[in-house]
Amino acid sequence: MAVLPRGVRKRGGTVVAFDPEQIRRAIHRAAVEAGVLNPGVTGKAAHRVVDQIAVRFDGQTPTVEQVPDRQLACTPVESPHSLRR
């Protein structure tokens, strides 16, 4: 089973704790901005992204650049019609 990273290396080189909640909040903000009003779907998308991060990094410490963009771009989401209220 894949293991979540314990930390993420920031641009300045410091390592901070990996926080899946930050990913959920980022996806929620992006969804609201895009007019997606279904929190259940954004929660599922966040769960998928966190799972993909665990598989990709398997306990290693990624940089902040490695985590968000590629993970979000590669995460399938349900049809756009299911995302709206």
C-alpha cells in the first residue's frame, strides 16, 4: 500500500508537514470559482488527488512544485453536469 509523504519541501528548502486538507481547500476554491457547487464531488476529487500523491511519492518528500499542478491536471472528475447544483 502506498504511503503519504510526511512532508513537502518548500521553495526555500524547508520541509513542512504534508496536509491533505490544503489540497481539499484548493480544489474547493477552484471548484467554486468554476461554478461547481457540489461539495461531495470536490471532496471525491480531493481524495483521488491525495491517493495519487501517495502512489506517486510513496513516503518520499516532494517539492511544492511537484504536488499540485500535475496531480490536479491528471485527476479525472465526473461529468461537468454532475458537478453543478
